Amino acid sequence: MKAIETNGKIDDKGNLILEHPLEIDTPTNVRVIILVPEDSETQEIQTNQTNETNFEKAMVIYKKGSEKYKNALRELAK
């Protein structure tokens, strides 16, 4: 059995909503384990999600800047 870890939320109807779609090629049965944070853990989870989002945004900015830098060097090399 293969394990996949992801985050999600339980809506007001009790449905599990994942943050991102799972990359599974074919429909299949799965086994789900739900870990519900205690009050003290909720803040930690929210902080980790914010850090992940900030990291992803920083990587996008870095990649754009990196491409501009490479293009500028190519222009200078001409």
C-alpha cells in the first residue's frame, strides 16, 4: 500500500475537501485516516500552510527574476 499525505478541510456537511487533487492515474478504492488537530495544533498547521504558500510565491518570483537575469546576460554577450 502506498501512502500519500495532503491537507484538506471538513466542510459543514462532513465532506472531506482536499487542497489539491490527487495524482492517481486510475479510479481505485482508498483507505483514509483523518488527523484532527487539537486547539494548540491548529495554529501550527495554519502557520505551516502560510509558510508553504509564501515559499511557493517566492519560488515563482525567483524563477521570473532568474529568467530576466539570464536574458540580460544573453543580451550582453551579443
